[in-house]
Amino acid sequence: MSVLRTIVSSSRALVTGAKDVARFREIATVFVSHGFGWFFAQLKLRRELQIDYTGADLTRAAVGSPDTGKRLVAAFSKLGPTFVKLGQILSTRPDLLPPGILNELTQLQDQVSPLPFDQVVQQLRHALGPGFREIFAALDETPLASASIAQVHRATLKDGTPVVLKIQRPGLRPKIESDLNILRALAGWVEESIEEAAAMDLGGVLRGFAKSLAQELDFCCEVRNMNRFRRNFAEDPQIRIPKVYEELSSSEVLCMEFVEGRKFSEVLASGEDTRPLVEVYFKAAYKMLFVDGFFHGDLHPGNVFVQADNGLAIIDCGMVGRLSPAMKDRLIDILNAVLNEDLEQLARCFYALAIPTGKVDYNAFEADAIEIAERYLGGIPLSEIQIGTLFGDLVTAATRHNVRMPSDFTMMFKAIVTTEGLAKSIAPDIDPIELARPFIEQMVAERYSSERIRTLLISDFQLISKAAHAMPRVLPAILQDIQDGKLAVGIAPGTLKTHHEASQQLLKQAVHALLAVTCIASGTYCLGLPLPLFPALGIPIASAVFYGLAVYQVLRLR
């Protein structure tokens, strides 16, 4: 009964907290009509929302039937932009949904009826000013594409340059904000009422989703993303990112050059050799992931066009992911473990990435991860390994052990799955691992380069120096607390030996840290002296020796 009272009270608060009750009623009605009536029936909101359950299947079994994914896609499509984008985000989260539903969500089509042209004109007038027609020699009234957030039209500038205008649908922001408020209220109710949901961090998922959606609604973010991608691929003539006309763009209108190209399906139907194209596609995706740490979050075939010179043009850069240097280092470890079939190391690397959401039994986690990895890696040629699917299953397994993965990593896994899926569909004999090897080797080389080691040493030196600088202020206070009896330490007899060994280990680490700091300081001092240089590094031999000793001490320390 206490659970029932919690459900009822939370449901009442949900209704009073949502800004748009009419929109909530619409959302509930759509989900009920698509077979999710059981869930909304638990909210006990039939009177408040006037939901019609006539003919609806309110059993829990209906929610988890084999066609749940198809019905969820249909409901999301009917509810508009917020839910379409939510479905796309959820398709990257194998830790939240089973494979069958994920597969359906990946096919969620973001296509809606086109805007009337007079509304397009109003948006252009609002973004570019009342004299916007003077900018263009021609403006095609028939859209190239019509999606839930924006519509795309061809146009021609006064100088004859063909461009594409991406125009945001009017009135989106208030409706999306209302939807987000309702989703936040729902997430709060679910986390309060269902114990298993707490580990899913639905609130965190929605915060990430709201942030991603805000960036997609602000076309200025997409302008910055495209400019960054163009800089990253400036030296690669096979990858083309359309030029952006920033002076003709705003938060609601994006003007970019028009790029000619064919779809992959057209190339495949023509009978041409697709292997070179797939290699270019893989190299672009791997460069984004493994080198730049800044990757396209939705690199499906619809966002990639084949150029006349067999290069690729990439569009729709609103959804992106980022990997920090530390996350890239973890990724190196994971990929090395895969290449070497080191299953224990693979489990350790995945756990190092994980964010605990409760008490974790690491031995159980490791056993589960190894069992999954054996299915994908044991006795299977490298060319047949599906890295993205392996990662997805590991992420799903992690949730069973109270850990979850950072959202950028789950997006990265989805990007790899998309890349592998395209490759296998048009070039089945392609070897993704072999194409990834040069990038992995480059990442390893950069990790152990002299410049990277020097940067890490200086960073460690700064941290140790700050700790040493704070010690004279902190230590007297600690000693005074001990003397006054304010600080007490209780040690069980059975653990005394363990604590003694730990203290000895800490003393050894302190010695290594002190030696490392001394070597760094000595090596840095020698940089300013007229000493013989070490040709490979361009620094004095003495500095190289001291830095080498410092690296040795840091490795011993770690």
C-alpha cells in the first residue's frame, strides 16, 4: 500500500508541476493508443487528464510484446520533434533498452509534412531582415527535405553561387520546453516509484538530451561544428564539409554551399566498386573518433554524399560527440585489449570508464564482461569482429552491475555500429580492424611521445607542488586535532598488518614522488644551460637523462 500511495502522490505532483496539461494529455493519449496504456494507468490520472482508455490493453504484458519497438517508433513519430530526437538519443543507449527496441529506434525516420512556403518566408524575413529577397537571385519553393526541426530549400545567391538554406520550423522552442518539463516530471516519478529505474539515471539522461537538443535548435552551434570539422579535414581532399555563409546564418537559419552527390544506395545499384568509398568513409569516421576526439553523432548514409571524384561530403552536423584526451587514452587501452584478445584487460578498461551507481561486485562484473567478450573475440578472425556490437553488449551488461558509461562513449559506440553496418551492407569483405590499425598506432605513438610525456610530467609536478605548498598549512591543524582528541582512528586488530603494509607502500610512493619532482626540476634547470643536445629530442642530454629518470619514478609511483 505504501508503494501505491507513493505512486498516487507523485502522479498528482506531476500534473500540477507540468506547464502544459493539454500537451500532457495529448502525449498520454498517443502512448495509450499505441499500446502503452498500462504505464499511464499506474499514474492514476484518468480524471485529471481525462484520458480515454476505451479499448486499450492495460496489461503489463502489452508493454513488452514483440512489436513494442515498432509501436514506440510510431508514437514518437506522431508526437513530433522532441520525441523523434529522444528516440534517436535512446537508440544510442543499449544500457537502457533491449536490442529489439534499439534496432527499431535506429530506423526512426525524421520526416514530416513540409511547411507552407509563406511560413518559410516569414522565418527568413525574421532571421535575415525584411530585404532578404535582395540577397538571393532565386529561392526554390519546393523543399529538398522536411524534418521535424528544420526544412531545407535550394537557393542561388546574387553572384550565381548555389546554396542550401536550412530553416527552423516556427514555434518549436515553447513546445519543446513544455515536452521537456513533462518528461522531467515523468522521469522523477519513475525514479521515485520503481527501484530498478534509479540505476538508470533517467534524470541524467534527460539532462544530456536537453543539452543536445538545445544545441540542435541553435544553428550557431552547427556552424561552429561544421567549421571545426572543416579544419580537422583541411588536409584530406577526399572529405568535404560544406562552406557556411555565417553572415547569412542565425540561430534559426543556416546558409551553406550546395554540394552535388549521390547516395550510397545509388552507387551500389550502379554496380560500381564500393570498396574505395567504404575505406574513405571508415578513415573519416576513425579520424573523428580516434584522432580528433570530435565526431559526428549521426553519420548514417543519409548524411553522407558520394562526390564525382569518389570523395565524400558530410552534412547535418548538429549532433556531435566529444572524447577528452583521458577518454581517448582509455579507448586506446580497450582497442589494444581487443586486438590482443586480452579479455581481463578489456574488462578492467571498461570498468575504469564506468560511473558507479551503487555497490559493485567487480568479480561478477569481470566474469560477465569476459563471457561476452569471448563470444565476439574467441577464435574469430579480426576481419569479422564487430567492435560496435561488442561494446554495446558490454555497456548493457554494465547496468546489471550498478555501473553505466558516459554518454559520449555510448554515442561513440553507436557511431561505430553505424559505420560497421554501412560497411558490411555495401562491402562485406571489408576489414574494419585493419582500417583502424593505423589510427590506433598513431594514438599509441602520440601517447608515448616525448612532448606528451613532458606535458604529463609538468602537470604532475604542478599537482605535487601544490600539495607540498599546502602541507605546512594543513599538517599543523591535523596534528592539533590529534592532540586535542578531535581526530581519532580506529583500527581492528585483524587489519593492523594490512594498514602497516599500506603505510610502507605510501612511504615508498612518497620517495618516488620526491625523486620525480627533483628530476623534473633538474631537467628543467638544464634546459637553460649551454650543454650538448640530444638530437632526437632537441634538448640537452642532461635534461633528457633527468626527464627519463622522472618518467621511471612516475611509472614506479603509478
